[in-house]
Amino acid sequence: MTRQSTTIAQPTKAGSAKNQSWLFSYLSLFTSLSTLLCCALPSLLVLFGLGASVASMLSFMPWLVSLSHHKPWVFAISGALILLSFVQTYAIAPRLKRGADVCAVDDPSCDRATRFSKIALWISTVIYLIGFFAAFLLSPILSRMDRA
């Protein structure tokens, strides 16, 4: 009889870095969606003449009013988390991937996870920029156009 050896996989620092990358991606996506819900979506709906939809949405989700009162903090925290996610995805994670055996060479799951993280990061960035435009820039632009 042959004896089979068993090895126990120890968690590595690279594995925890991979978990942090996913965490930053989800946090940045969540916070950018909150900026869209609190500030951009109601502004855009009113702009398109759908004020009744905004009233209905605010009666269904009254916490959006208190979230919109703290708009600068919401956008600052969201921007910081998106920036941290960019640093994690494009600066820290590639160095960790080169320095340690994170994935097997023939395993495509690492590439899929990295690609998903980058897509989620860019989607959250676009959502954040749309929200920032609607919350801070749209009103001054429209008032300036109204005066002209």
C-alpha cells in the first residue's frame, strides 16, 4: 500500500490581499450607488419632469432625505473608497501577485476575478461621476443658462 501525503493549505498574505481587493470593489460600488440614489437620481428625475416619481421614491425610502442633507460627506467618503480601490487594484494587487504564488499558472479564475474587480471599479467610478455632476455641477450650470 502506498501512503498518500496530505498538505494543509495555510492562508497567505496574498490571499488576504485578494479578499481586500474584493472588499474595496464592493465598498466602492456600494458607496457610488448611494451617491446616485441620494443625489443624482432625484435631480435627474425632476429635470425630466418626473417629480411625482421622486415624491413616490422619497415616501418609499425616507432615509434618502437625511442622506442628501449630508451630501458632501457621502461624496467625500465615496470618493475616498473609490480612490483606495484604484490604489488596491492597480498598484498593490499587481505587486502582490508578482511577489507570491497567488494562483496557479493554468487557473483562469484569478484573471476572471481581476477583470470583474476592474469592471466593478470602473462602473462605480462612472456612477460616482454622474452623481457628482448631478449633485454639484448641474444646478449652477442650469441657473447660469437661465440667466443668459
